[in-house]
Amino acid sequence: MAFGMFIWVLGIIAFLWVVADIIKYQKKMDSMHKILWIVAAFFFSIITAIVYYFVVKK
């Protein structure tokens, strides 16, 4: 139970981090790419956050 809650909270934090970073720092990113990253973060939050970090943030 506690592990599931931890993963759920981590997923919410990962989603919010990706969305906030895209909105605040990715001014040059194409709008369609922004939408795709946000949708991916909504459905696959933790995995998307990890991929986003290594692909976009470098």
C-alpha cells in the first residue's frame, strides 16, 4: 500500500516537473513537440520524465 502511494506521488511530481520545464524553459521547442511531451508525461509520467531528462535537458 505504501509503495503504491509512493509510486503514485512520484508519478505526479514527474508529470508536473516535465510540464513546468516545458512551459518555463523550452521557448524554442515547437508547439507540437511540447504537446507530445505533455501527453506522454500524462500517460507515462516517470518513464517520460527520465527520457525527457536525457533527451531534452542533456
